[in-house]
Amino acid sequence: MFKKILWATDGSESSDRALELASSLASENGGTLLAVHSIEYIIGKGDIPVQVDDDERVVKIKQQVAELARTGVSADAKVVQGGMNGAAHTVARVAEEEDADLIVVGTRGHTALAGLLLGSVTQRLLAIAPCPVLVVRRSGEPVAAEHEMNRETTRATR
């Protein structure tokens, strides 16, 4: 069913839980997994953009993808520069460019607004993604699969 799965990750524990489900779906369906990480910036002193990410996070994500490949899962990583619209728009753009069948994401991560109900990136992604979005909660279980249809997003609650 889902042949091209995009795992949106910021390197957080929540993203790691989402990876478990994403890799399982890719493996069971003979699909491929594309890990996407959006490098984000904030405006610092003097209106100068400052990178929020650290190199260790990108190294971790690439190691996770390499480990998946060693276990037989067709996996690749894509690290992209986040735009002014934020990580959700960047992930949605990559999902469209890559013709992803599904985006798998954790409930919250490393963003400046982490700790909100679903996390700001996940919330926004549910509204703008070009394909279904599977949100994995803290327990590792999916919250809901959401899909934008006719520009209206179906909302699921826990």
C-alpha cells in the first residue's frame, strides 16, 4: 500500500519512535524509506539567522539510516535547508517532490515550541501535507492517519 515512506525527523526521541513504525511499514510492504531532516534557523542578534541544529543530530540521523540499510530496508537520508515557512513546509515540499505515499512523524520534537499538544511542526504538517500523515505518539503507537482531501483536513482526536 505505502511504497514510498517519508520519515520526517528532527533527531528527537519522538522521531526515533516514529522511525520504528516507518521502517516496519517499509520493510513489510517492500517499500523504501526516505529520512528527511530540515535544518532550521532562528533570527539572532542583529537579525542574523542562526542555525538551530547541531552537526551531531545530522550524524545521528545518517547513522540510523545506514543501520536500516544494513538490516535490508531500502533507506536513504535527505538533509535540506529549512525555509522561512518552517520545517513542516519543507517536509511537505520534499514529500511532493519525492512522490511520497505516506509521511511518518513523531508528536513533538526539538522545535522552539516543543511541548504543545502535537508540536507545531506536526500540527502544521497535518494541514499541508500532499499525502497521508501518520503521527506516532509517545508510546510508539499511531495517533491517527490524517489526509488532506479537497483542501479540508480531517482531524482525529485521541
